Amino acid sequence: MHAPTHFTDTHASTPTPTRTRTLTRQGQVTAVVGFNPSKKYDVSPEQRVELIERACRDDPDLQNVRAKVVSGYIWRYAFANKITRMYRGIRSWEKDGAEETFLNMLNTVGPILIGMRPPIETHFLQAPSALAKISSTRVREVAQHGGAGSLEGLCPKRIEFMVLEMYGGAGHDNGNDAARGEGKSKRIRKVA
């Protein structure tokens, strides 16, 4: 079995031209959905993986991207799977800089102090300024208050129906079924 050689730690977001070019030059890419078992999610990590996989499935430039739910330290997953490089997508250093600097510190110090090994090389991919205003919070808010077509420019068209269903479109149940990974996810799998 071939282990992935490159890796990205990201939220399900619109692939930008820069991200797409970077990802297509890599071997297998794993888009990680970090999961904290003590945290409640309106949309399960498994459903977020579905979003990523569907967004990439029909894009010829993203055929090498696979999504995976990972609990615990991301760097441990990377070492265990012989991943040699991590990429983190950010909107801008102004918006995400403090949090990303902290997470990068954890991914640098953790392997040294806990794993007794050098950290994995990490690169940051900054979104073009025109896309920097897009955030998961904004996508959720628009999905909860909008309808078909409301997510134009906020997510790939091919996953718009899934985002609307998962995050609050018609018939939204305030995330109760989605948080358990039930109900809507089953319907989406049949449609996707």
C-alpha cells in the first residue's frame, strides 16, 4: 500500500487557484478534518469529509485529494502515515494569523517534546484577497438564512445542495440529526 507523501490540514473550503495548483503538483493529498471528541458539532466530521470528497470528485485537478477524520494531534497522524509535508489553508494572516501561529507552534513543539523527533515541514497557503472574506461561519449563516443559489461564490456549485442540507437549508433540524451523523447524511449519500 502506498502511503501518502503530502498532506493538508484544512477545513472544507473553496479550492483557490493557488491551492489547486499546489495540490495537483503533489502525490496523494490527505485533507484532514480535525476532530475533538469532547466538542459538539452541528455537522459531523464524517459529513465534512463527504463535502470535501464531493467537492474534489468532479474536479480533474483534485483527483489526488482524499479526506480523513483525525482525532488528536494532527502531527501524530502525519508521522504514522509517513506524511512528509503539511499545508494549512488560511484566509489571511490578519484574520487567521494568531490562531495559525499557535497551531503551528503545537505542530512544531509537539513532535520535538512528545514525539522526540523533528517537526514536519509546514507551509501556509493564503487565499487570494477576493476570497479572504469567505469563512465557515459566513457559509453557515448564509445556508441557514438563504435558499438555492444563496451560496454562489462561497462554495463549489457541486456541493451547494449538501451544504444547504447540512447547515440549514429547507427542513433544517438545528443540526440534531447532523451532529449524530444521521438522517440527512444518508439522503445525501444517495444523491451524491
